[in-house]
Amino acid sequence: MNDYTINTKCVQAGYTPGNGEPRQIPIIQSTTFKYETSEAMGQLFDLEAEGYFYTRLQNPTNDMVAAKICALEGGAAAMLTSSGQAANFFALFNICECGSHIVASSSIYGGTFNLISVTMAKMGVTVTFVDPDCSEDELNAAFKENTRAVFGETIANPALTVLDIEKFAKAAHSHGVPLIVDNTFPTPVNCRPFEWGADIVTHSTTKYMDGHAAAVGGAIVDSGNFDWMAHAEKFPGLTTPDESYHGIVYAEKFGKGAFITKCTSQLMRDFGCIQSPQHAFILNLGLESLHVRMPRHCENGLAVAEFLQQQPEVLKVHYPHLPGNKFYDAAMKYMPNGGCGVISFELKGGRPAAEAFMKALKLAAIETHVADARTCCLNPATSTHRQMTEEQLEAAGVPAGMVRLSCGLEDKRDLIADLKQALEAIEK
Ligand SMILES: *Cc1c(COP(=O)(O)O)cnc(C)c1O
């Protein structure tokens, strides 16, 4: 599959049936797997042989879909998780422990911000947040002796900032730690962070990869490029014996598969955030058309952003591929073919205007979601950021009149007509 373009990989990578085998990926709806001897099973438990024994750790359907996502990102190994939250937690916790420190972009998904700054803090992992637009000096100053990972989002949800992947990778590597990039919004169709120096990529497959608001899921892909042994003292979990598997040293035994093998055999074993094989099957249906859908999401996003920018009711539009946006150059460098269909904009009339506007929309539904085939919208001030005061909202860059709009796959002329009539419904 490696010789084919990403478009063909979307359709066919991960599973190639043999003679007389099912054309579509089979759903292996089984929690367990049969063996002829206890000895054969024992080898699996010792990680001496490859195979399946219990779906809490691994399932063949999941592995086929993970192999497709691995091929799309150009990685060495991959795994599915039950959600994007689980993917980001596992990716970080696989190399962090009590006493570790993370450098993270401050412009990330609210769920991930909470995961790192509240929940992982309770586990003794600390964090320094940096502005994604910070200088190299400011970035380097954020590192500590116990820093174990750098984290950011290619296009941040919902701030729509663009990560300078090369800058963050350079800083991470000069401090001997990997860069983890959440590539949910552009998907590998529009950006492949490994090509710019990222070491590990995560996804909420719930978004564009599924693309139909049908199945919550996540994925972790390892490039296989980070040399754990060269920084052995920082990553003892990968470079010293694991007594729960008779003294295996992951980085020695599994090479480019070390990170994912450890993550499966320890974190999936102990936390069990596995994706159900049914969900993996649904995810794969989405992946089969990802390369066809992404350009349409981007086309609609840009057309809507350009339209909104010209409307008197609109104060400001945030969309990285819109000329004049602060991140336009970075967007064109890392994602020349477009980024995503999500935009955000501020209405001059503040909260009442946002409420009237959203109520009047006919095609765009009010939902806590993005990246669906159907256009949806959200007013953060009355939903995800509800607990904040007007002043806190301003400070967080989410003013009360802000609307997040995820442009779906409908015809852009219909979307623009709908937005037009909804803007007219705002009381002047
Ligand atoms: C939605 C999202 C997540 C969380 O994913 P879930 O599948 O909802 O758990 C993480 N990162 C980004 C960028 C997201 O948009």
C-alpha cells in the first residue's frame, strides 16, 4: 500500500482480503480467542508471540482500522482507543509519570486542557502552557529538567490557531523529548505532522475521520522516529525491564513498535479504553471517503468565512485559511490544500445577537459537535464556557457573541443563504 497516494490508502489500506474472504473488513465480535494449548496462550501473555487473547487489549477489526490510519499518517505503528480523550491521555501517560512535566500549547481543546491541567495534575504530572505563537526563546524557557513531552494541536479546537510544528519539534528534540500532535482537525488528508518532525500523532476519530456523528473514538500513531534509548534516563518505562512481562525492555525488543506495544500491553491492559469493533467498522466506513469529504468541508468553510467577513453584523471572522488571518502563512505552509471546515466569528450584537442568529438558522443545528457531514453551530458563552463571566470570556478569547460554525457537506449556496436569512433575523 505504501506506493499509493493517500486517496487510495483512505479506501483500501489496512485490510487486503485473500481468495474468498470478505471484501469489507470483518467485525470480529468476540471478547476472546481460542487456543489449542496453554503454552501457546502463555507465549502471548509473555509478549513472545503476536496474537489476540482478549478484546480489552486488542481486537483484529480495530487493528485493521488502526493500520489504515497508520498508513495515512505515514507512521510505524498505531492503535485505536475508545475516544480522543483516551488517545491523548494514553499518549502522554505512556511516557509521563508522577514527577514528570509537560510543555503544552495553551491553545488546545477544552477537554485536553482539563485532562492535563486538572486530572493529570492529581497524578503528579505538571504542565507549562505556552502561546502557540511564542518565540523560540519563550518556548525553550518552558522546559524543565523533568520535561517528558511537548503537546499541541495542528489546528486548535475551537481557537483555530495553527501550530508551528517545525518550531515545536525543534524545541522538543533539543531537550531530548518527543513532540505529540493532535491532528484531529486537518486529518492526514490535509496535514501529516510526521513530515514536519512530530513524533507521535493523536486523533479524536469522532470528528472528520468518522465524519457522520456516528461513533466516538480515538487513535494514536507513532512515527517510530524518536530514539528512546538515546534518552534512556528520561524514559525508563521504555528502556528498562517491565517486570509485569518478565523483564521485557520495550525499546530493545520492539524497535519502532515500542511505544504502541507498551501502550497496548500496559495502559490498555490496565485502563481498558478499547474501541468496540463495531465502532471501528463504522470508523472505517468514514475513512473510506475521508479524502473526498475533506476538500468539500474546506471549500464550504472558506466560502462561508469569506461571506461572513463582508457582513455588517459580523465583527470578526477566525479561519486560518482566510487571507489576513494571523495564522494564514502557517496554514498555507502546513496545509496548502486547506485545513478544516470549522470557523468561528463574533457578532457585533454580542450574546443576544448570537442567540437570535442561531435560533433563526434552518440548516445548521445547535450541537456540541464539529466535523459532521451536517452543518452545526454552538455559542461557547452559553454552552461549553457557560461558567465564565463576560470579562473571563473576553480574556479567554471567547467573547459572548462568538459563534463556532462547523461547515458540513451541504451545498455552499444553501449554507450561505441560510446564514444570510439568520443574520437578517438579528434585531438592529
Ligand atoms: C473532540 C476533540 C478531542 C476529544 O475527543 P473525543 O473523541 O470527544 O474524546 C480531542 N482533541 C480535539 C482536537 C478534539 O476536537
